[in-house]
Amino acid sequence: MLPDPIIDFHVHLFPDGFFNAIWRYFEEQLAVNIRYKLHYRESVAYLRERGVGPIVYSNYAHRKGVARVLNDWNLRVLEEIPDLYCFAAYHPDDDDATAMAARLLDHPKILGIKLQLVVQQLSPCDSRLFPLYEMIIERKKRILLHVGTGPVRASALVGAAHFKELLDRFPDLPANIPHMGGLEFDAFLGLLDYHPGLYLDTSYSFVPQTPYRFNLGNDCLERYKDRILYGSDFPNLIHSREDEIEHLLSLDLSEDFYTKVFRDNGCKLIGNIGH
């Protein structure tokens, strides 16, 4: 049984025009149809109606010059909507990237920075990102790092080997890894034993009968239940949001697992960072 309310630690919110462009890209370039074409207020309302309390969302700058537009919007949305938290946008090519990040990380509802390495065509070990990582560690914030090879697009820039190289340089980097580290589930889970600042989120990893579904079994999930966050990737889904939750429930894991993953772990991170 799920706690009430739950926390969704992986939501995407963008300005309406950005969302429209993203959905067109999915349709025209990836030949997939986004199931929930809901703009930001509609997305929040949909989740609230389904038992979600705190929402942690992110957006990302796909090219130079976009981060400022998104982050100005983020600050307005965080003021407008209560119980909302953000991983802000960043692009290393911006002339004011580091200064902008420094200002944003002072905000109590900005938990950290999001990097979508595949879309941004960045290696996690790009030296231009090192000042950002150092700042995040110093400020006790977090980075949301799409560094896995799944669920749908791979790149030579990402993967467990690249991420391990980054952790060799920044072993204390507080990072959230989406999609349970898919498709290299075992490699990313193994890093949790050595890096207490790492958490994985469930987004796109428990969709029944898909090739990117988590496949390491219940014992593994129970072992790491203190380091897993529920995240949906809403609204940019090609499957039903409820399918993933129902599949997780069907695994018949412990009540402690569901309480921690769907609420307590997220509360802990928000509490440690936002106040």
C-alpha cells in the first residue's frame, strides 16, 4: 500500500511552448506519441488529484542561451505553486553559466541542477562541468544526471564507465540517477555501496513487458530501499503512469519499501537540502 501523500521526484515541467516543441520532437524524430500532453499547471493538477504531495521537477537547456529563459520561468513557477521543488537548467556554453548556477543554488526550493547528457551532447567528465560539481558539493545541493544508456536512446557519451570516472574525481558528488541507472542496472546499483550521496529513481524502469524494465529482482530492491526514489517522468510518458505504480505494487515488496521509496526518502532529501 502506498503512503499518502506520495512524492514524485522526477517530473518534467517546461513553459508551454517548450513542451509543444518537445512533443513534436518525440513524434517527428523518435516516432513515439507522448500520452499526457499536459502543460505545467495541468500536469501539477493531474498529479495532485492522484495523491502526489511534494513534486520535484526539472528542465534542461538543450543549447546555449536557453538556461536563462528556463530558470527565469522556474523562479516564477516556484513562487506560484506551493510544495514544488526544482532541479534547474544549466548549459556550460553560457557565458554566465557558473554565476547563474550560484544564484539559483541559493534558492531554498531549488534542490540542484539537471543535466540531460544525451540531449545536451555532454560527457559527464567534461571539464567545463567541474566548477558546477564543486559548487554543488560545497552548497550541499544535488545534481540530477541522466547518465545511463536507457531507456530509449543510447550515446557513447554516457554509461556506467563514464560515471565511475566522474566519481573517481568527485567521490562525494550528491547525485540522483534516473531510470535506476538503466540499462546498466547492476553497475549503477553497485555504486551505491561506495558513494552514500547517490540515489536512483524509478522512472521508466518498472513498465511491464518492456525491454528497459528493471530485471534484478526483489531482493536487490529491498537491499537498496533506502536509496531509491519514486519518479514518474510525467508528463513525458509513452505508457500509462499508473502502469508503473501498479507493477511496483504487484511485486509485493515490504511495506517499508513502499513507504521509503514513495515518501520517506524523498522527504529526507528535500528536508536536508531545502531548509
